[in-house]
Amino acid sequence: MPGSRPLLASRASSDTSGDRDVLEEHALLTGERTQRAETAPRTWKFWREIGLFVWAVVATAAVIILAVVYQNHTDTKPSRPHPAGKRNLIFMVSDGMGPTSLSLTRSFMQFQNGKPFSEQLVIDQHLIGQSRTRSSSSLITDSAAGATAFSCGKKSYNGAISVTPDHEPCGTVLEAAKRANYMTGLVVTTRITDATPACFAAHVNMRQEEDRIAEQMVGDYPLGRVVDLMLGGGRCHFLPNSSVLNSCRADNRDVVALAKQKGYNYIDNRDDFDKLRKGAGLKLPMLGLFADTDVPYEIDRRHETDVYPSLKEMAVTALKALSEASRNSDKGYFVMIEGSRIDHAGHHNDPAAQVHEVLAYDETIAAVLEFIKNEETETIMVSTSDHETGGLATARQLHTTYPEYVWYPSPLANASFSAERMALRYLQYLTSEPTNDQKHNFIADELQDGLGIFDATDDEINNLVKTPATALYQYADMVSRRSQTGWSSHGHSGADVNIYSSNPKVAAALVGNHENTEVGEFLRTYLDVDVDAVTKELREQGTNLKVLNHEGEEVSWMGKIPEDGERLDGQNHLTYGGDFRKRHLLHGPACDCGL
Ligand SMILES: *[C@@H]1O[C@H](CO)[C@@H](O)[C@H](O)[C@H]1NC(C)=O
Ligand SMILES: *[C@@H]1O[C@H](CO)[C@@H](O)[C@H](O)[C@H]1NC(C)=O
Ligand SMILES: [Zn+2]
């Protein structure tokens, strides 16, 4: 891979950082702000607001303390996140990846590769801080509120796609970057209309409105086309419902045709992806959708590399294309790259699928860092998660007796497929209407071939025969129990998540423990873009703007407002509401309901 990349003869970046140091030294000596600080007063406000004490001390003390002292310490002071001149921002989101996902995956990697316990993942080597994840409506966020914190820098309610709790649109860092002439991109392994990517280029009151999100993302909304490059899944929301097998739209609108009208080049398969020649042959703007819904989990995709590109392949393709397209501009690029399905593996409580998702993310991080090394424009990578999923634990008490301190990665290594794929294969088999004995044999074989489980009990197999509807959870649970991996939920949790960066000095504002909205603040500050101006433009252009829904009724362009009033203010989620007993009312007193 590195060999295929042109060597950049003269590295401008060192010159740029040299200029920066001169500027900063000047500022320190004279007490004047640098040019950057003058043109972006919000930066100062930002720093004060988040109370990044160290930086503030360095900046103000500069006026008083002797220059000599500073010259001796210039290498320890954090650089300003605001170099004069061109810059690129690669924002990476590991959806649903909490700290335990890393412990799980690291141990798995060591086991599988025969590495010592000191061996780290690539991402481990770039840890800089943690993010607190709560939304405005709950201590446990969803991906919509989580990504709104990144895109708008604002807390909102679970389900909000870049709208505030009062249902007004808030401008996003991507939209502001486009207005400032940056090139922009979104790369995901889920539907491109799913909450995380949607929050950068769409505004709707409910994340479920993916049909509307698709239209907005290709430019059918008040700002016009703002995304230069989209790669991922989610084709079904772009195809009219007349395409019966492949569409999941409620209406007959052809959003691929709409995208083409807006100027997009469109591709939808691996062969055409390969023709992009890792980005060298990619013509912007580009919409590339490689799956009807989600790109398969990496654990399954690795058997189908001729059908689906990997996250890493899509990421390096996007970086190359955006870098080339901005080469002669005085503005760089902003791209959001998401390891989308770490979250899904958490929802499925599937540890084997999860470790492969995290490893694929780690490989992507490695490729991004390599790309940055060869990028002539100053570039930073910041990576974080929107929330943890599953309440994952690298421990599980299987009996009432006090547990042994053990956790086994080997059952994860035995699995060749995800529980999702195993369940799908079972449901497909059921269409042949087998007898119970046949089902029993099929499942026993499948467990050995697909999950490497040779000690399945009759109870386990009979449960799969009896309740195929929950086969996915049953398969995942069989792997989890054997590895003694614990899960406390099929949903999200309120855990803090990690922040990583390629450059802790430039990302000094994110060192330590922060609110997720501070990640959003950092993104706009680093790019030096005016998100508030975009908010204003959206609100002016969008006032009274109506669109037709699929029933032909006029509705707000941001769609329906959720009826559930508690979405607006999370105070009612802060006190105990008797859920414990409700659960038994629903499922009966015999239900162990996770207790
Ligand atoms: C397809 O969408 C049209 C509206 O655009 C609607 O009238 C029709 O019922 C839909 N067909 C199906 C099969 O959902
Ligand atoms: C993993 O697979 C091997 C055979 O490939 C088998 O001997 C071993 O028992 C399996 N492990 C588990 C936990 O089932
Ligand atoms: Zn989720």
C-alpha cells in the first residue's frame, strides 16, 4: 500500500509548522494574539468555556513571564489548534465502542496472533482522553443525539438528527466546511442514511425518517449539495418502491435519479468500486452505495470480499480522492469515517462479530495514520465513539457459586461467522420446511461449521429448533457463554468512551475527560468554520418550508415531531420509575429478565 502512493518530494508541513511556531512565539513575547486568534474570536471563547486550564495559563502567563522561560519550554506547550493556512480533518467514529471493546479485541488479537500481553492495538497507542455521552433527554444517548453533539456541538434528544430540543435545525460542521470551500466526505459501513452520517448533512426531527434523510443528503434541502463523497450502504432508501425487492422507501421517489440530477456520479457494486483505483480514478461528487442496507459484518464480509469493499478500502479511497480534489485549493477536506457496526455487534451481544469489527476499525486507523504521514497538508485524525453498546464485560458469572477469574478468547476465534449470518442461514433453511429431526441435525452441523462449537447441549439445540425467531440472540449467547463474555443490555449504556488522536498537541482541547459536545466544538474550531452562520441560513431558508410526505400531505421539511414529550427534557429519566417491577408485569414472575 505505501508503495502505491506517490512520494511527496518537498514537505510543506514542516514549513507551515515552522511559521506557526514563529507566530506563536511572537504572540507569547508581545502578548498579541496570532492572526488566527484575531480572525476567530470564538476560539478564545471556546477555550475559556471548556476551561482548558493549562492552555489558558500558558497563553495569559505569556504576557508576564520572561521569554527565556518559554523558549526553554516550547516543546511542552500544546500547539494551538488553529494553524494559519490549509488543513484537513479526518473525524472517525467507532459507533458503540466502549473501553471494554478494546480489552476484548486486544486479548483476542494477542490470542489469535500468538502475541505477548504487551502487544497493543494501533488505536491503543493514540489514546488522549474520554468523552461523556449523555443526551439532553437521557443519561443513555442514542447515535442520533450522539452524532448531533459532534456535528452541531449541541446536546439534543435521543432521535434528533441535527435539530435542537426545540426542533430547530442546527448547522453542522460538514455544512459549514462546505460553505468555507472544504471538500467533504462520509464513509460508513451501515446505511448512509443512518443516524451518525445523517447528522452531518441532514436535519430531521426523528431518525427513522431515512427516506427524507436520503433526499436531503443528496442536496434536496435548503443548503443544496454539501457532501462531495459518500461511500457505504443503504441503497434501499434511494430506490423507488417500484423496485420491489431492493427498495425500502415508502414512496416511489427515485433518489438515485435525484442524486444524478444534483451532479453525483453513482456506483453500486464492487467492480465499479475497483475502477475507482483506490481513489485515483474517482470523480467527485460521488455516491457509492454497496449494500441494500448494512455492509455485512467484517467476520462475514471477509468471505465475500468480491462483493463488498472493506471500511479500510473505502476510507483510503475517500482520502485519496478528497486530497487530490483539494490539492490546488487553499482549503483542505473534512471527512467522517465510521466503524458503524461495532454498535450492531453490541446490540446483538455477539463478541465474535465485535472483535472483527474493532479490528477492521483498527486497520482503518492504521491506514489513516499512514495516509497522514504522506499528506503534504497539515492533517489531524480524531477518533471517538458516540456511546458504548451492550454493557460489555470481559467477565461473566455463569453459576451461583463465586466465579473463577477467567475469560476465554478462544471461542471467539472458533467462530467463522456472525450470529446474524448464522440466524439468516437457519431462517433460509426453514423455508424448505424441514422436520424437527432435520432441524436438529442442521443446527448441530451449523454450530460446528459456523461457530466452531462442538459441545452444544441438547437444550441449546432444542431451543433453537423451538424458537427460530430468537436464533440470532441464541447463537450469540452460545459464543458469549463459552468465552464468559458478559452483556448487560441489548441496547446502549451510559459509559464514557475513549478519544484518540494522531496529534495530541493539536487536539490538546480533547486531552482529559470531556462532554461529547466539546468534541463537536473542537471539530469546528480546528477547521475554523462558521457553524452558527449555517444555523442562521437553515433557519431563514427553512421557515415555513414544506415538503410532501408519501401520503401527499404537506409537512415540515424536517418531518414529524416526535409525540413523546419526554424527549424534550430528560429530568424525568433521572428518578427511578419502577421499571424493575414493570418488567415482571410484562414477562411474569418466573422470568429471570436478566437478573
Ligand atoms: C409506492 O409509493 C406510492 C407513492 O409514491 C404509493 O402510492 C404506493 O402505494 C407505494 N407502493 C407500495 C407497494 O408501497
Ligand atoms: C474450537 O475448535 C476446535 C476444533 O477446531 C475444537 O477442538 C474446540 O473444542 C473448539 N472450542 C470450543 C470452545 O468449542
Ligand atoms: Zn446503537
